[in-house]
Amino acid sequence: MLSRKTKYGIKALTYLALNQGEQPVPISDIAKSESISRKFLESILLELKKTGMLGSKKGKGGGYYLRDQPSQIMIATVYRVLEGPIALVPCVSLNFYERCDDCQDEADCAVHHLMIRVRDNTLSVLEKTTLADLINH
């Protein structure tokens, strides 16, 4: 299940993409428009800023802004930053692989094979979707 953190992060990025302009967008505007706790949103936006996805300006006229065009921001990247691995189980993760303790043989494990298909299909959607796609739906 998608966490609130990731859901709110995507909503905030969408809001920023729709409101790109001369000035950074105040966090209070995003929080109010998207019905997100300001404190929770601050932590999400700081995490995205650390990756270089967002920039910010302090003081009067301050706020957050996208550092790249919405067409360059892949939802798979946002997901990994805020949620972590895309795979639902560690034994099929491409970046965070761990063998499952309860699995005798991955080659014969029905769950393993199913989760590879789920991972691949999810990854395909997330890697082909940009922030621009979300605002232009």
C-alpha cells in the first residue's frame, strides 16, 4: 500500500508543477490546497530537497520550486526517495535484494515468481510516468 508520505509527496510535486512561475510556492499554500499537515509536508519537502529535486528560498517571497521541468521528474524516482524499494518483497528487489528467511528455494517459490511480475509491471508504469504526465492527465 502506498504510504501517506509518498501520496502527499506526489500531490505536493503536482501542485508545484501546476504553480510554477516567477516565485517559489509557500509551503502554506501547498498544505492548504492539498489538505496536508504543514509539519508533515515540511519533512516530505525537505527529503525531496535533499535529493536535488526541489529548491527553496527563505524569507519574504520564499517557498519551494521544482529544480527540473515536470517532464524530467520520473515518478519512479519520487517513489524510491519517499517510499523505498518498489518491490513488495525483498527477494525480488533490484536495488535492495535480500533473501527471504522462510524460502527454501527461490527458483521453485510461487510467491517469488508472482512478485517478480508485480514488480516488473509496477516498475514499468512508474518509470514511464513523469510529473508532467500527472498534471496533463
